[in-house]
Amino acid sequence: MEKKKLLKRVLIITYYWVPMGGSGVQRWVKFSKYLPENGWQPVIYTPSNPDFPLRDESFLKDVPECCEIIRQPIWEPYRIASLFSKKKNLNTGMLRKGEKTSWKDNFLNFVRSNYFIPDPRVFWVKKSIKFLTNYLHENPVDVIVTNGPPHSMHLIGLGLKKKLGIRWIADFRDPWTNIDFYHALKLTNSSDQKHRALEKEVVRTADIVTVVGKSMQEEYLEYSDHVKVITNGYDQSISPKKVKRDNKFSIAHIGLMNADRNPKMLWKVLNKIGEEQPGFLEDLNIKLIGKVSENVLNTIEENYLTNQLELIDYVPHNEVHILQQTSQILLLVVNDTPNAKGILTGKIFEYLMARRPILAIAPEDGDLAEIINQTESGEVFGFLEMKKLEIFILKSYADYKNGSLEIKSHSIEMYNRQNLTKEMVALF
């Protein structure tokens, strides 16, 4: 009888894990799904009581049987914040331009920015280093991976590296001081310097730093020669085979649409075409799937498109692919923030799998534009290219009317999660 091959072990330290929903959980759930077939057993270290607004049970099926999950309690200051404000404003994801904020919210922003560095999960760092040091003495692993944000996870990896010397990969889904909301933090000079010093120490100390795009790689190469790009991707195994397209001229956006992602130019273009093109508004269907801010809804109303709007709440990950493939056009909007060129949202890769035309509003010389242009999967429009966008919408609408609105994208296989896992394992 053939002996079962023993798997090597990788400890993955992540705040986001199932049954959480949203984009933050997907990267390492999907890596973990395909690690065993590449000879590795995932060992997940994650909080037992994390704060998360979205729940998605569909990710549970992606967790392999051999996966070991270690959960330890975490204390987060959100309960204190709730005494002062109805919003959990210590959560940096809520710091967005264009949203009204009270003095209480601004105060909580200041406290969060300057007293919880790098983020409110920092209270989990010391106890995690102590717990994992004892655990690893009795249960050795071959490599440690930390996944951030929240970047407190990297501080756990930093502490373990200093104490135990185990090979460590610091994986960045988003940048640290160059993240889109960093400019909105109410940082003192000393707090800003502390953020930057910690970021530099993590990048320099890790054996390997992995990032999701070329712009972030260029940024971190200033501190280390060991910075590798491994993008997010799509999971071919959950793609529906045959779907029927929407009868309407549907433009769909999947995911959070906040004030920074409000495509005001698009709403103006759709309004203008509606006034000039007979029948356009009767055919138009704007599908916003996920959380949408009041700022966005107000702009849509100002452009008289409320009757064309369809709001759909959070959809489980294993179902969202159907909505992507049935849509006529997939909308992707990059935050209009200082780091816009480097933003590479994870949904682009699943849009690629859907093989529907992508309408992206983003820098034309950014990481996102490079992927869309290389794969010929859609068109990218700068934040002020209103006329060019109008021409695209009119052509797409004409193609829709004669039944020829299709896309012939190519070279997307490199973004398959199975292939990406092999790239990650090569760094282990």
C-alpha cells in the first residue's frame, strides 16, 4: 500500500477568514484551496471573534479538509467607538471623501489614526506572538505568511521572525502608507513617521514580500530586492457554463461603491444619451450589486436615472458570477485618490472570467489599464474623458440592439487561481 505523502506546513496569519464575506477573505481562502495539491498544508491563524459586516457561507467549501484552523480571541475598540457614534469610524474603510462627518466622527478618526498604529487590531499583536511562539515549538511549520491589511498581521510576522527565524512572506493585498484612504487619516507628523518606519521594517525584514500589482512592487523595491508580484485572480471551478444575457442594456457594478468610486461622469453621459437617443432609457438597466453610498444614490437621482436603477444587496460569492455573465457591460471604477494608478481591485479578474465587455473608469497608465489592454477585455477611460466615454456607450448600445455586444478577450489563464497558487508555492 502506497504511503500518503506528508505535506509541508505553512502558517497563514490573516484577520479575514471564513465565514466572513467580502474581498478581503478571498485571496488566502483561494490559495488555501489549491495548496494541498501543491504539497502544502495550510495552517490558519485568525481571530475567533472578528468584527465583520458581511457573512458568506459559500467560502466554506473552499477550505480543504487538511486545513488546520487556530482561532484566538481579539479585542477591538469598536465597542468604545459605538458609545460616541453610530458609525464604527475607527474602521479605516469608512474614511471616504464626500461623506458627511460630525465632530464626533472626526474625533474618532483622529483617535484611530494616532493611537492605534497601524490599525485597531494592534492589540492582538503581542498576545499572538506569545501564543504562536509556544505553538510553533510544538508544531513546526516550514514558512509563515502574513496577510494585510490590517497591517497588524505583519507585525505578528515581524515578531515571530525576530524570535524564531522562520522563513517569512509578507503578503500585501493593499499598500500601507500609500493606501487610498491614508490621506484622509488625521495623522500627526510623529504618527505618520511611525507608520512609515514600521512599513519599512516589515518590508526589509521579510524574506519575501508579495504584492498584487506592479506599482506597489516598484514602491517597495526601494526597501527590498525580494518583492514579487502575485496578483489576485479568478477561480475557474465556480464559473457557470451557459447563461442567458439580460434583455435590458444592463451596466453592472459588483462590490462597494462609495463616494471615492462614484462615477459622476458616467451618470452624466447616460443622462445626456437618454435625452438625445429615443428608447435608450427604456432599455437601460443600472445594476449596483453590493453596498452603495448615499453620495452615489444622490448623484444618480440628480441625473434623473432613478427609474433605471436596480439595487441588489450583497450576493454570495458563488452566485455573483452568474450576475456578471448575464450583464451586458461590467462597470469597474477605481477610486479617484492619489494612489489611483496602483489600485488593482480584485474584481477585475472575475470580470475577465465572465468575458463580458469591461467599462473601466481609471488612470489610462495604471496597473488596471495595463491588464485590460493586454487582454483586450474592455476599454479604460480617465476620470475626465466624458466624450470618449459617450462614444463607447453609444457604440455598445448599438451593438446590443443588433445582438453583437461581445468581447474577444485572451491571455487570461495566467490569472487562474490554480496557476497563481503554483507561483506562490514557488516562493515558499
